[in-house]
Amino acid sequence: MTYCVGVLVDDGLAMLADTRTNAGLDNVSSYRKLRIMDVGPGRTMVVASAGSLSVTQAALTRLSDAMLLAEAEPADPPTETLRTAPTMFRAATLVGQALHAARAAVDEAVGGDKVSTGASLLFGGCIAGRRPRLFLVYSSGNFIECQPDTPYLQIGEHKYGKPILDRVVTWETTLEEAVKVALISFTSTMRSNLAVGLPIDLMQLRAGASEPELVHRITDDDAYYRELTERWSAAMRVATSAIPPPPYGEAGRQGVLV
Amino acid sequence: MTYCVGVLVDDGLAMLADTRTNAGLDNVSSYRKLRIMDVGPGRTMVVASAGSLSVTQAALTRLSDAMLLAEAEPADPPTETLRTAPTMFRAATLVGQALHAARAAVDEAVGGDKVSTGASLLFGGCIAGRRPRLFLVYSSGNFIECQPDTPYLQIGEHKYGKPILDRVVTWETTLEEAVKVALISFTSTMRSNLAVGLPIDLMQLRAGASEPELVHRITDDDAYYRELTERWSAAMRVATSAIPPPPYGEAGRQGVLV
């Protein structure tokens, strides 16, 4: 399993992903799922992946191979790649095509075997200092774009961490605050699902910048993340006890309902 | 969709269920999913249901028909029913058999149609003032029992509401507090999934008692539930802003990772 979240606020874009992969609980490994693509100066493109590792790795390799080949053997007219796509939308289209093709190839290979080849990606970034954009690319290659009304997108094990995002994050939330809330959504997810685990990779891209201001790995011994987890647990208990007890005892029993 | 939760603490047992059913978002209805079974004096048995309504309704009808028939036409030796089962474990076995049989009948009826017949039940109660017990009965009829280490069981849309239960409820939690936390888990679920909705049915059974001390329906205009929802939203925002911002900005950018 996996949990990845991207938060797109007025201030900028943050993307976070855990690093745990498993093929059953007895086969757990650590793989980077947040990748800063090498797309040349003046542009930032970041991918977070969930689902079949063979599919997502193949999709990313298709994208980076296409950039290599386009430069080694220029075509006429030139093949569009992540280095040359003029807009983030066009780049997301390339990512969708790569995921679709990678999944089709793996589907053909696995044939009738009952192997899950589902996969999804978060794709975010910006070109030439224009406003950052964030997309969720589905297995089939189609995608949706993050909008200010719900300024985040999640893939993987998304449910445990969704309530806090829904209640706290808005378009006006600062980028630091957005990262904090995303980390809270990670502690809720990790508390409830063992298949999501540290380290967490984090990327921050400020609106107006062309390059990430921060690419960071949060590991087991990270003092801030530990403190955040403990404070959040304590705050949940305090918030719960601050709410008065249910008054329904006074209503009494309303009869047997069969 | 559905969300049902049972909390079993030293103090007693609480069971809660929403009432929304849907066959697609364009076909939403309200059905009681928490049922106090009519099992005679000195015993309480309560069922909460999730999944295929045709399966869970058939399972419950099998159980109540069996009680009727055993009294109308006594067999020799007598057929065991929820009215005569000597322990909650034996009663849970009957519930499991009824669910298994109901599902098998519906499976045969739907044949190759792509209709989901999955269903699960929470089954709780007590006999003769003995300690309340709580079970989760799976579609196949097998079941697990709630234990003090994790003093709650959920069925249906369980993920959104799980983090708060995990962080706050222990075996020592009072029954009132357990109901409050269960209601908080409902607000988190309803905030994130439209297919879970008010009213919520609630049953409280105090340890040592033979009958529920409370059977109550929480409706749209319930002042306490509204206040709980608002206070919880506010507390989430306060708790979030009380945590200091992430310090990672100082770490700086760690290089491009392809």
C-alpha cells in the first residue's frame, strides 16, 4: 500500500509520499515513490506513484527514456517530451499516455494471472515560474486537475487521512500550514494502516518559483514528526474530553424495535 | 454505503448505525440498520447490518421466523434460537448460520448477474445480566469477537472514523465517553462520504443490566450532534494551528532526484 498527497494552495504546491511497498505483509520493502523528474532548467515536474510498482516504474522510465532519445536522435518534427511540453497540461497528457502504455504492456505480460496492475500518479509542478499545477492520473491515462474548491489530491490509502484535510485545508492556507496538515494526515494513516510507513518524502514548490524550495526525507528519527504525532494524539484526547457527554440518557428507552 | 460501530468497554456496550442506503447516488433511501431483536425477557440481542440489504433483511427474518416457528411448532429436541441459546457465542453462531444461508439463497437467485451480495453484521448483547459481548459476523457466517485490546468493531465505511477510535477509546473508557467518540467517528465519516447519513440509531447496554438503558434515534435537528460536529471541526483547526510549523525549510534543497 501507499499514501501520497499533493496540496495546491495559493502559496504553492507541496507533494508528499511514503516509501513502503509490499507484496503481502511478509514482503515489505522501501522504495522512493516521490520523484523529481530531470526536465531541465526553468521547469519542475514531480511524480508520486501508487499501485503496481512494475507499472509505475515502467511509466516513469518511458518518460525519462523519451527525453534521452529525443535529444540523442532528434526527430523532425521533434517529439514532445517533459523537457519540451509548453504547458503542464500537455506534460500531464504525456504522463497519462506513458501510464496507459506501461499498464497495457504489463497487462499483456501477466495475461490471465490474477495480478493487480492498477496504478495511479500525482503529477505536479510548474513551467517558467507560472502558477504550479497538480493532476491525478488514473490507470487508464485520463486525469483530473486539482482546483481551489478542494485544494488537494490523494492516491493510495487515502481515507484515514481525508477528514483532517477536508476540515482544515483551504486555498488560502499557507504552504507551511498545508505541509503540516498533510503530515497530520500521514500520522492518522500510519496509525491505522501498517502498509504505510516512514520515511516520508516531501517536496515544496513556492508559487512564482521555477524550482522546489525544499526536497526532504522525513525519517524514523525525525524529532519534528515525532512531536507532531504525539501532540496530535494528545490534542485528539483533549478535544474529545472538552465535548460534553451525550444527553440522550435523559431521553430514556424508546421501546423494543424488531 | 453504511457505517456501523460497536464499542465494548468495561462499563458496557454501545452500538450505533447510520440509516442511509443507496443503490447508486441517484437512489438513496433511509432504512433502519440497528435492530433490537425480540428475544424475550432477561436477554438483549442487537444487530447492526452493512452490505446487501436483501441479504441482511433475509438473514434477520430467518432468525425471527425461527423463534416464531420454534414456539408455534415445538420440535423434539427443541430447535435452538436466539430466545433459547444459552450463551452469546451460541447466539452468534446462529446469526452466522442465518447470514450464510441468506447469502447463499440470494447468490443462487442473482446467478451470473453482477450484483454484490456481500454483507456483514455486528451482533452484540448479553444474557441474564452477564457481561455484554460483541461480534463481527462476516458474509460467510464466520465471526470474530471484540476484545479489550481493541475495544471496538466497525462494518461498512470504516476508515474515515477509525483514527479517532484508535487514539481515544480504551477498555477503561466510560460508556458515555465511548458513545461520544463513536459519534465523533460518525461526523468524520459523514464529512467525507455522502453515502453515510443521519439519522443515527444508538443503543446503550450497561454492564450488569439485562436490557438496554437507551435506544435512541439522532436526527437532523439534534442539537447535541450538531454542537459535537461544530466543536470537533473547531478543535481540529485549533489543534492544527497549535502545532509549530515544519522546520524543514532550514534543511534546504537536497538536490534533484531522478
